[in-house]
Amino acid sequence: MENLIQIHQTLFEQPRKTIRRELIDEIDWSHRLICIKGFRGVGKTTFLHDLVREKYLEDKSCLYVSLNNFYFTRRKIYNFADEFYKKGGKVLILDQIHKYPEWSKELRACYDDMPGLKIVFSASPVLRVIEGNANLKNIAKVYHLEGLSFREYLNYRGKFEFPHYTLEEIIANHQQIAQEITTQVKPLAYFEEYLQIGFYPYFLNNKPFYNETLLKHVNLALELDVTYLNQIELKYLPKLRKLLQIIASEVPFSPNVSKISTDVETSRATVMNYLRYLKNARLINMLFSNGGEDQMKKPDLVYAHNTNILFAVEPNNITNRNLRTTFFYNQVGYLHNMKSSNKADFKVNDNYHFIVGGKYTEAEKGTYAAADMIEEGSGDKIPLWLFGFLY
């Protein structure tokens, strides 16, 4: 344990420049068991480091450890936590819990036997922390660390401090909000770059190799998260990769499951399972008329999870239509329920119908327009970029 304490102290001796994620303000830290999920490279480790720096920097009762450490090949989490707890430990931060076998049973034992210990742990988005997990179903609180919103990217790049807005605030006051923003910055000057390399924080350290870094993480997500955590044999990995390439080359599209199953050389049922796995891994989004309540049904439309994935995986499928709808789904869908609409591109929260298009796009009766390439809107016509200010 002394070695892990030394590693913790060394990690936090020097300040580090990061993008502060506001999820840290939204989490209810009174919970004793908190999970932070997120795609590979989205910044989970950095988030946990920032948590220590902001809340526990001088607190010796807090300890951050990575479960990549070989120490945990010979020591159980429970035994380690028990020793830490008996020595006065109060907050244990465990990075990459999915690397550790029997993790949920041990976390449950810690929760039951150490009432004064708070555990915060990070995990792959694929990991079933609550769903189908009897050990943690009623005791763990799960939060998702999403990629950077356009607002967060703009704040970092331009050294601004723009707040986020609710969907209702944007719909009701978009003209005033846009005017307040555009008096300080030209948001469209940053928008194209964000669509290409702004969703993941890789640009902080290796901007010239952004796409290569993203592709590495996409492949790791397929090879480790999707296959290992879903107990899929590694020999089926080429089929998963082929499916993702097919999707990226055609999105947004209504999938012909029979044709896809033929192209991937697997069954229709397996294709449907693979689609669900890719969605859970934050690689694609699926749009249903019922909001995804029965995801074993074929989705109405499939999208890439975000525009950066499009540029990295299939740059030949970059169109204005694709980028606009993918951006809208990604930014709005993080906090809101998304369904297909019979009179627009999306129905949000069962209430708002949105048509997504270019600067000449106009709202029709009973709809709103999310229009690209405009700084300010009017009436029911709202700038597309402004939907990047929802979180």
C-alpha cells in the first residue's frame, strides 16, 4: 500500500493543465458508490485526477489508484480497501474497474462492510454496472462523462466562460442568447474544426495525430470493451469492425438487416446484438420511433455517435447533411430523449420536432428548424451551433 500512496502523492505534486469538466458539479457526491463511465480517451482518468485536485488535494484520507497496477494481480480490492479504511481512509478512487475480475462482488462487500468509505470508480461504457447486476443495482450511482460539447470546446479554445443552457431556454430565448455569444466570438469560426477534432480531448497533446489516436481508441473499444465485456470470442472481431465500417460509410441510414447480415456473414439476430453493443460503446447512435424502448427491433435510422468518428473511420461519407444531423443527435441526445419524427428529422422529449439543415432551412407548422451557417436565428429558426450549448 505504501507504494500506491507514494504514486498518489507524486501524481498530484504538480498542477496539470486540463479542461475542467462541469460534470464534477452535477454529481451528487453524497452517494457512497459512484461510477464514472465514458469512451476510451474521453478523459475519465483526467476527470478523476481533477476530482482529487479540486476536492481532496490536501486530504490524506483520499487515495487514487489505477487498477492497471500489477499490485492488484495479487491483492483483492476488498482486502486493500479494508486496510485503507482501518487506517483512516474515507475516499477511495479506483480507475478502470473493468480491468479487475469479480469487481462488482468486491465493491458490494466494501459497501456493506465499510459504511464510512466512499468509492468512486471509472468504467467502460459497455460495463453493466446496474443493468443485470444484482450486486450493485440499488446502491451504485452511474454518471456518463461525454465528449466535449461545442460550448466546452469553444470555451477552451477561445478562453471564454460561456454557461450552458437548457433546451427550453434555447427554444424560448435563442435570439438573445446567440446575440450575447456572438458579441464576444464568431462561433462558426470554430464550428468546422470542432466537428473534425473537437469532441475528444486528444487535441490537447497531439492535435496533428488526432484521427490516428481516435482510430486507436475505436479499435481498442472493439477489441477489449465490446468483445471482452460482452464475452464475444476474439475471432468475431473482424465482423464487428466490418459492421462499423459499413455503418460509417452509409450513415445516417435505415439499416437493411438482411443485407448487412449477408455482408458481415452472420445472422440477423447477431447483427442486431452487434448494433446494440456498438451503441453501448458510444460508437453509434440509433433512432427509434419508440425511443429505443425495445432495441431488439430494427432502428429507424443509424448515426455515428459523433462527427469526429465519421472523419476518422469513413471520411468519404462526409456530407453537410450527415454532419449536421449527427451533431444535433449527439449534442441534444446526451441529456434528452430522441425519437424519429413523422414530420421532421427528430422528435425531442416527445414534444419538440426539429428539422435540421442549412441556412435556408425553415421551420414548418409544428416544428423548429436547426439551421447551419447562421449566427442568429428568428422565430422558430434556431442556429444549429447553439445546440452545442446544452451541456
